[in-house]
Amino acid sequence: MYPTPYELIGGDKKVRELVERFYELMDTMPEAYETRKMHPDELAESIEKLYKFLTGWFGGPPIYTQEFGHPRLRARHLPFSIDDQARDQWLMCMYQAMDDVGIDKKVQMSLKQNFSQMANHMRNQ
């Protein structure tokens, strides 16, 4: 049996570190301004939801689905205008966060492909 991305990146602590760095970047990088505007001023709930989602998506405990049910990502994001620019800003922050928290480069390559597919699916403009 192969290790899950959750195990490969370092489990719970690393997922939380990744999500916190991701939102720190989104909150401070002028290049991510348009995507940041889609989020509430206070990011605590967004951080928790992304942490819970990614934990399960990476193959860890399914804490998001236990609490909220199926993620229905596209449906949950339909109220927001997500175009190529928003997708690219989101991915830029996530890719930088993975690098900043020290996720192995080989693991990053696989995750980048998965994140890119998911982000493309979120586009609705």
C-alpha cells in the first residue's frame, strides 16, 4: 500500500501549517488581491474549513465530510465569480505555501497537478 499525500507531507501539523501559510500569503500578496476579496475579512472560518477539507482530500481523516457532508466544491463556490485570474491567484498562493512549508518537491509536483485540476473545475466565468 502506498502512503497517502497526507502521510507524505507530514500529517495534521503540516496540513495546518500549509493552510495557515496559504491564507497568510493571500492576505498579504498584492497579486492575490482579487481572490482575497472573495473571502470574509476575518479568515478564521476559511482557514478551518480549508484545513478540514484538505485533511480528507489528502487522504487523512474525513473531518470535513463528517462535519459538513459532501464538499460539493463547485456548488459551494458558485456565488463567487471565479475566472482564470482568480484561479491563478489561488494556485499561486497554494504553490508558494507548499514551497514555504517545505513540502517535498516530488510530492508538490503531484499535488500541483491535483490542485490545478480542482481549480480549473471551480471556474465559472
